[in-house]
Amino acid sequence: MITFACPDRTGIVARIAGFLAESGGWIVEASYHTDPDTGWFFTRQVVRANSLAFDVEELRSRFAEVAASLSSESTWKVDDTDERRRVVILVSKEGHCLYDLLGRVAAGELDVDVRAVIGNHASLGDITRAHGIPFHHVPFPADGKAEAFAHVAKLVDEHEPHAVVLARFMQVLPAELCEAWAGRALNIHHSFLPSFIGAKPYHQAHKRGVKLVGATCHYVTADLDAGPIVEQDVIRVDHGDSVVDMVRKGRDIEKVTLARGLRWHLESRVLVHGNKTVVF
């Protein structure tokens, strides 16, 4: 699978398609988009591995020359879909997103290797271990958060995950971890961002009298709740709903939104440019 982006110009599709054809590459899926505001071109190409006469490392080496010939500003990636995706999940006390992801994995709906679940509370340890997945409890004392994050980083990085999922992990990642996990750390925010950022968005929404509440799956950056958005969805509420009702309804949409965003990320369907995304 190849994802590629660069400033738009004529001949990009022909150059990539020509390269793949010369290599014997059988394209089974191709997506294209040009952003009229930035003038950038984006594409995602899925190629049958057994149609190529060389392995994925050789493909990367050869495609690097193609990318450089198209633009010095190009960004690209070649992924081997035969490599099972590794995921580490960070949690706190609320388990609905974790339950949902573990259930999808157990059912074979989400074919990923969940290497570990790390929680700053121990309450989700039993459900994690029941699925045969290691659980690590890392407390976050008020005067020891830096040490706690260092411990979490060590536990995460030893697995070299393709995705670090903040499944209602109620801690703000420090800037150095946002940078280290850039483009891999996914958060689910219980609000249709940019509305009602920060804490207690359902309380804010209830006070405002909104008719829709939503959830946002986004990449984590040093700017709180402001990273590139991968997926969003909403659910209707009305004047009779209490905050408790809104939280209950919101949890349903959080689970679905996070699962979709994670799937699209792991399938290399998300191309990030600045603070925006193209999702093929």
C-alpha cells in the first residue's frame, strides 16, 4: 500500500501508475484528491504484493526515487498489509471504549494485535486480562506525573505500536510524547470538536441546550483537543435529556467513532497535511 502527497502538478498519476506498471504492480484500489485551498495532491494506492518481483523494502527504495522526482516536498509511505498492526491502549476508569475495542478484536472484526493496555487506575485490569492481554497499572500522583509518563512511554515504546489509542485516558500527554507518537496517537474526545473542548463537554452542551452531541477521533498534538480530525459523529438529544442521559448517549457514539478512526488509521486511509486530514 502506497500513500503519497505533494504539491499538485501535471503528470503525478501517470508517473506513479507508470512506475507500478513497469514493476508489474497490480493496482486493486486507487484514490485521489487535490485540495484547492492548499494546492496539494493526495493519493492512496493498494497493490497486490504477489504481482511485484521484489519485496516491500525494495519497493520502498524504488518508490523513494519516484517521490523525489515528483517533488522535494513530497511525503509518502509504503506499508506492508501482511504485517499485523500492533496497538497499545491507554485507559483511565471509564471502560466503554475499551470494552468495545476488545469485543471487536475478539470477534475478529478488528484484526489487530493489542499488545498491552495501560491504565492510570487498576479498575480495567480484570477485563483486559480476561481477553488474554497484559495490563499495566501506572499510578499518576500529582507530584509524580513526569515519572509516570516516562514509565508509560517505556511500556508503549517496547512494542513499537502502529497506534497508541487514548481510550478515554484522562491525562494530557506531555509535548515530548505528542512529538514522539505524532501520527500514531489517537484520542477520542467526547465532544464534536471544536465545540466544548476540555473537561465536562456534556455539561457544557447541556447548559447550552444543544440538540446534537457528538464525538471526535483525532490525532494527539501538544495543542489540547486541537489535533487533526480523523472521524466525527453525532447523536440527537432533546430538552428532556439530563446530563446523565447525554453522557449515556454520548458513550454510544464515542465507541463507534473511535473504532472507525482506528480502523482507517491502521488501513493507512488517513493522510495528514498541516492540521487537516484526507481520509480515503
